[in-house]
Amino acid sequence: QHYFIQSNLRLAQIYRYMSMALSQNLKLISCFLGVFCCYFYYGVVQEKITRGTYGTEKERFYFTIFLVFCQCIINTLFAKGILVLTRSKPQKTPLYLSFICGVSYVGAMLASNASLKWVNYPTQVLGKSCKPVPVMILGVILAG
């Protein structure tokens, strides 16, 4: 009888571990698919906006600052919604660091959108994906 209870407890532990692992795997897969699909759709829409022609005179879209402004507003609202839903604790990051991060983000978005006038979105993404290489090399050189 003692062996039977121990084996049932062990089975319950294995079941809990497997269900937790399955839950984490499903969460990882769903997050990956969500990011991939949203990023893909974002690229399609962004390219359509910046490379398309509009009106009877076939004008191009030149208001990239407005596009970045809309992106920042949507990002802010989404982040605030997530903070409210998850009831996150207030950040203790100094305000000046958040400001520097925000300014560099806006600058990167402006440059990224401006570059779409000359290159298509897949080329831009390939170029961006090379950014970590020099950062890692400099990190190794400077950090030793």
C-alpha cells in the first residue's frame, strides 16, 4: 500500500511537470507565431504605404514622421493596456534612460521608414538583421 501511494504521488508530479512543460511550449509557439505574423503583416502594410502611389496624380507617401508618430501612439496605448491588464509594478528606471531609449527608437523608425524610399522591405530587414554582428564584436573587444 505504501508503494502504491508513492507511485501515485510520483505519477502526479510527472503529470504536473509535463503539463507545465506543454503549457510553456504552447505559450512559446503561440508567442513566436504572434510576433512573426504581426511583423510580417507590419512589413507588408508599411511597404504598401511607403511605396504605393495615391490620388489622380500618382503621388507617393512622404509623411514618414506622421507614420512614426502613429506607430508611437499605438505602441504607447498597447503598452499601457498590457501594464494595466497585468497589474505590473511601477518601473524604477531613471527617466533620462527611458528618454534616451525613446529618442533612439524614434530616430531608428524615422531612418527605417525613410530608407523604404530606396529599398524594399525584405532588403531592409536583411540589413537590420546584420546589426547584432558588429555589436557582438565590439562587445567582445571592449569587454575583453
